Amino acid sequence: MPATSLDTIVSLCKRRGFVFPSSSVYGGLGSTWDYGPLGVELKNNVKRAWWRSVVHERDDMEGLDAAILMNRLVWKYSGHEATFSDPMTDCRACKTRPRADHVFAAQKGRDPKGLAEINAAIEAKEIACPKCGSKDLTPARPFNLMFRTSVGPVDSGDDSGLVYLRPETAQGIFVNFGNVLDTMRRKLPFGIAQVGKAFRNEITPGNFTFRTREFEQMEIEYFVRPGEDEAAHDAWIAERKNWYLQLGMRKENLRVREQEKHELAHYAKRCVDLEYLFPMGWSELEGIANRTDFDLRAHSRSPENPDAVGELKYFDQEQKKHLVPYVIEPSAGADRATLAFLCDAYEDALVKEPPAEETAKLRDLVESFARSVGRREGMAADVKQRLVSAAEAIAAGLPATLPRLIGLMEDGEAGSIEVMKKVRGVGEKIAEEHTRTVLHLHPRLAPLTVAVFPLKRNDARLVELARSLKRDLQKAGLRAVYDDTGAIGKLYRRQDEIGTPWCITVDFQSLEDQTVTVRDRDSMQQERLKAPELATALTSRLA
Ligand code: GAP
């Protein structure tokens, strides 16, 4: 069973050290997340795979790491100061401030064409506050998404030291176009790639790491001659889609969606979204836009821009004239891609049926838990609703839903209900014996590549051989760990749950002939390989 709710992924991420709520010792900071020991490995592997594919494996790309803080004028001339905003309306009745375009889309069944259309609908009382239903809404106003800060030791109170935390990494690439062109002696077409943090004061962050206020982008600006832009755009759409598929993403979960004219950003001639079927529905994973010559012209000295020091243009040797390149921009989110790979890889399965009387006992307890939550006072309505519907669905589907019960048993809020202790007392043992959770991550993305176990931890010869094998694998550049903290079956289960593709067991035969068992995460098949040849064999499987 793949992950049917984001809660399942959130629960696994917290339980196994992928992602933690940020600043949790002070109660957290809404929609802000920290990547834990396994999460940082996974996300680094996603970024590394992207860099390898778009920089190292191509001859027409360069890399860049521009500063987050940039001259404010960058954002003035890029258009972000004037236009990078969401329309907000205030409900005079309940004092909430919803996003007016979302209210319009939900209630009229289509996206609005602009602020004027939203305000016409507000004035005609055609749309209502999503919280209280009142139609007494103020006209929608744009709310800029850029975070402001100031440079220098004193905040003078005016805007003289104002800078923004960049809302996209792209502008760092545009303003370095001339530097890269000159220093690397590039001819068109060529591109510049960058990975880095971006910040947006999102009005409605949420869905775990899908939409946050601080996130990482993996962006390419690919410069071409005008007229060659449309073919380059199509080529990048195919290339980027293929990247996700090659890293194991299921074809049926990935689709290409053409943005409609009214959705296009102010700079785009055309934009195509790669969408992934997240548990909450089809949502954007990556946008691939044709930004034309908008940005290079915007940052070039002209009557509209007297502040720029020069022009961002290209001397075409063939045509013997200067031209301003067009730009194709594949823009992906590292956090979103990481979340999509996690959702796609997740599977929980019942490996054998528990006895009927155990299932019946557990069902009664889970139903009793749902009733207790329903009666609980002082619990936030959304939490209550989530717990009750999860528990009811689990109770109705047992024993098939046993894997999902694991998530519920580990849910912090569920733990505050007394009867959960009884659910755990019975459920943990049944789940442990009858289920398996696996992350079928591509071996190149998996946080750990290989785990080495001695068959018996109290046999010094097995322990020494296992430890030295682990060291050899580490020296060969593989992410390898040693573990002897449980029985082999339990250790396999732990590694399956975090997506480790291979587990190696050192046993008594290993002492005689230097062979070990290699167990494959997905097929659960075991084979015997020679220990000295292991690093080469596993490295070649990673290629
Ligand atoms: N330079 C173009 C640009 O920034 P975008 O569609 O706004 O385009 C590109 O962002 C990608 O960045 C998105 O497809 C998504 O993967 C990621 N992204 C954007 N906003 C995000 C947010 N608030 N949280 C997480 N990822 C985000």
C-alpha cells in the first residue's frame, strides 16, 4: 500500500530522523522544518543527482553559488518589488484574511483572471469568507511575499539599508550572466545551474515540506539565440521529466501540465509544470518556463533602468552583432522533489495475517480510541477530525490497515488519549510481527547505501570481520553503517523502513571462505558474494 496520507510520511519522517518540526523545544515555528540525520542525506543525494545530471553530465552547463543577499535594485528591476505578491482580502465579520484568488477559485470553480475580476466578484457579493460565510469582504490588496531585512549595524528606520532574502535563486544567475560568459568563454547555447535557499512569506504554507517559507531551489537558466527558444524549451521539458523517471519515480505519478495564459508569471511567454500525484492531489513539482529576454534586458542599462552599470548581452560571432539571449528556466524545488521521492518510495504491507481473535481485540480498542477522541474537550477541531477519521478507517480495514496503525500509534496527539496506551500494548506487537514498511528509494538517493551486521554480536570474530568490511565499504565511498543491536530480522526491518538497498550479514561461513550474504531490500532475495569484491559490485549497481 503506497502512502495514502501525508500524515503517514510525516510520522515516518519524525520517527526515523528524516524531518523534525523546527524549534520544537520552544513549541515550534509553523511550517518550518529541520532535516534530521537521514533527511539531510536524502536531500543531499537529490541535489547531488540533479547537479550530476544538469552540470557534470553535460557540456553546455556551468555551476554557480550566488549570495542570498543582493542589492535591492535587483528586485526592483526584476519586477519582484512591484508584482511578487498574493491578493488578500479581509473578512469584516470574523477578522480573518484569506487569499482572495483561492476563495474565488474554490467558489467560482475556476482561477480568476486578475485582481479586477476578484474585486468585481467581491463587490457583487458573489464570493464569501471561507471561514464564516460572510460576504462582507474588503477589496483584495496585493501582499508582497519577499522577506525584508536590513544591512548594517543600525536599523535607521527608513529603507536605506533595506535588502530582501531572495525569493528565487534565478536572479543571482541573471546578474552573473556576463561574469560566467566572459570567464568561461561560452558560446550560445549554454546554461548556468544553481542550488540554494529561497524565502517567501507564503500566506498559506502547509502540506509538510511542500510549501514552506524557507526552501531550497535547484534552478537552471539556459541561454539560447532568440528563435531557438521553443525547441530548447521542449527539449528541457523532456529532459527534466526523464530525470525523475530515471531516479525511479513511478510514471503514473508524474505528469506534464501546460500553464494557462492567466497563470503565467509576469516574465513568462510559456510555462509547463511537472506535477506529481502527492497524497493531497496533483501538485507542482517543477516549473519549466520560457522567460524570453525579459531578465537580461531588465538588468541592462536603458532609459527604464538608469541604475545598471552595463548591458547583459552576447556578441554573436556568426552574425557579427550583439543580441540578448532568450532564457529557458527549469526550476525545481529540492524539498518538494525530496518529498515526492519519499511519497513515491513508500510502501507498507501486511506480510502475514494475524490470528482473528487478535485482530478483533485490536479493532475494539481502535474503535474505543475513536470514540474517546470524539468526546475529548479542548482538542483542536482539525486534530480531532484527523484522528477520528484515521482511527475509523483503520478499524474498518483491519488487518489490512495494520501498517497504517503504526503511524497512528506514533502520533504525538493520539498519545494524549488514555486508551492509546492499550492500543499500543496490543498493536505494537501485532504490527511488529505482521507488517513491513519499505522505502523503495533509488539506491543513489537512499540515505544509507549498505548496512553490515554480524550474525551474532557476542562472537568477536564475526564482529571484527563485519566492522572491517564496513570500513572497507566506507573507504570505497559508500555510505555504510554497522549495526548489531537486534536480531537479523529486526535489523532488516529497520533498514527497509529507511530505504537502505542492501544489508550484509557476516556469518560463520564468512570466517572460512570470506563470502557474505547480501540481501536486496526490494526482492528480499539473498545472494552470497565475496567480501573483497563487495565494494566494486555495489558501486557498479549505483552507477
Ligand atoms: N525562478 C522561478 C520560480 O521560482 P516557482 O514556480 O515560483 O518559479 C519553482 O518556483 C519551484 O520552487 C517550484 O516548482 C517548487 O518546487 C519550489 N517552490 C516554490 N515555492 C516553494 C515553497 N514555498 N516551498 C517549497 N518549495 C517551493
